[in-house]
Amino acid sequence: MNTDREVLRILDANLNRASEGLRVIEDGVRFILNQRDLTRQIREIRHSLMRKAEEIPGAHWGKLIASREVGGDVGKDLGKEGRENFRDLIRANFRRVEEAQRSLEEFGKLFSPALGQSFKELRFKTYSLEKKVRAKLRKRIDLSLYAIAETKFIPEEDFEENIEKIVSNGASVIQLREKNLPPPLFLKIALRMRKLIRPPILFMVNDRVDIAMASRADGVHLGQEDFPLPAARRVMGEEMIIGVSTHSLEEALRAEREGADYVAIGPLFPTSTKLDSHPPVGTGIIGEIKKELSIPVVAIGGITAENIEEVLKMGADGIAVVSAIFGQEDVDVATRRLSQKIRNFRKKK
């Protein structure tokens, strides 16, 4: 037996398996999850894999191809399995890639220990990437009606009742925003809200990573001057949701690069609910950002039942409101009205 030729055959088969699997994952992440940064990372691993193949001592693409014996491959019809859904497809292809990379690592050592180590490093990069992709698969979130609650807008005696009303009338996300409360009281309120807000509705905490984690919220929403997003991701892990307030395309692009799950852009219109609010940016910025970002974009600032359709026409994935719900006489009626307008708009598209 020509051992070198057989080993080249193994390397060639596993390079193909790994490359094909990465391409399937890349297409899914690009066209279904719409994740630009993850698509770039997958492509980098795929290209690195091909470059490593050129480092096989005494081998080149022509020699690898010459080693193929497709007709005589006893394993070509083995391992065929069905796919139940997109998540199964991605999981199966990551498994395929990682198994192929392990084989490349072991058989690559027969040519060069350094080559085997290179394939090992790519395998661990793939493990890390799989964790990120699977976290994104779990975080396909509905941001359509994003209600922001502050205790200064909700009488203490009506707190639970008001939260229950917006939960049952169409809000898809509820954020607790408290700028002036001491941490113990902020946490107490967050724990009360956690009991009232259950999946699939998301519970978010504004600014405070510690409060979000202690209350087991679904995530945190950060401002430009708050806890740095990369540090928040290290502390909170991949599974928790992180949103970021932005006021320009540049800030939105940076948030996406740093790993945000969504951005909020605004204020679109004049608003009185935040005293330190930026000047209105107008609705046109939504379309600009949607062209450049692959993560969801939530519009915020001065949005009402009267102008909501104008905002949605620009492509916003959701609208975030305070006074349009909590400033109304009946929060249940206000929530239901906004939710219905969003549903009606989407039916027309």
C-alpha cells in the first residue's frame, strides 16, 4: 500500500467535507439569519482551511485530486440522514465540519506536527463559532412592539395591573428603565416584573447588566455612555440579548460589529420622556441603517398611533414606545391599538 497516497486521499476527502459543510453553514447564516459578522467569520475559517491544504509537505491541489477514488470509496453511501428543520441542518453541518477537522489534524501530523496543530486551531475556532451561531438560532426575537416601562409613569398601586395589561394586549418586549432608583429598589422591581413577563414576551433591563443578570431578565439594553458592549457580552454570555441605543449609522454599525443583537435608532421625533434626549434624527435614517445592518432595527422616540405607519414604511423591525402606552388613559387599549396597527401593516406588505 502506498501510505502517502492513502493519507493524501484522507486529507482530500476531509478538506472537501469541511469546506462543503462550512459553505452550507455560511449560506444559512447569511441568507436566513442575516448575520453579516458571523458570515465573515465562517468565510475566514473556510478560506483558512483551503490555505492550510497548500501547506501539506510535498502535496498540491493536483496531487490531492489525483489521490481521489470516488468510485472505489466504500463510505460514499454511508451516513445519509434527514434534516427536520434549519436548526438541525446547521447543527449537523457543524458536526460534519468538526469531525473532518479532527481527521485532518490527526492525519496531518503524519506529514507535519505543525500542520496538525494548524488544523487543531481551526477546529477550536469552529467550536467557538458554533456556540455563537447556535445562540443566534435561539435568539430569533420579536421586537415588533417594544414597551418601555418606568415607575414614574406607573402608579405604585397599579404597577402589576398595568404590566399584565400590556403583556396580554400585544407587547412583544417590555423593558424596565429606571435612571434614578438605587440598585436594591431597581432589583426589587425587576424581580416583580420577571414574575409577570413570561416567554415568548421578552423582559429587558435598561443600562444595568448586574440587575439584568440578577433578575434573570432576557437581556439588557445599553446606551452609548453605558457599560461597554464587548464587556457586557463577556459577562452575560452569548445567550442573553443585548440591544444598543444609537443615533447615527456609524454608531449602529459599531454596535453590530461588537455583537449587538439589535439596535434602537432615534429619537425619530421630538420626545419629552427623556430629558437628555438627542435631537430628532427623522425617519429617513431607518432606511439607511437597514441597508447596512443585518441585525434588527427598532425605531424609538416620539412614536404614536398616528405616525407609526410612517415609521414602519421605512423598514423598522419594531417600534419602542413609552408615552404612547403609559401616557394613555387605558394602557390595555393603547397597547392593543398599536399592536393591531403593526399587524395590519404587515398583512398589507
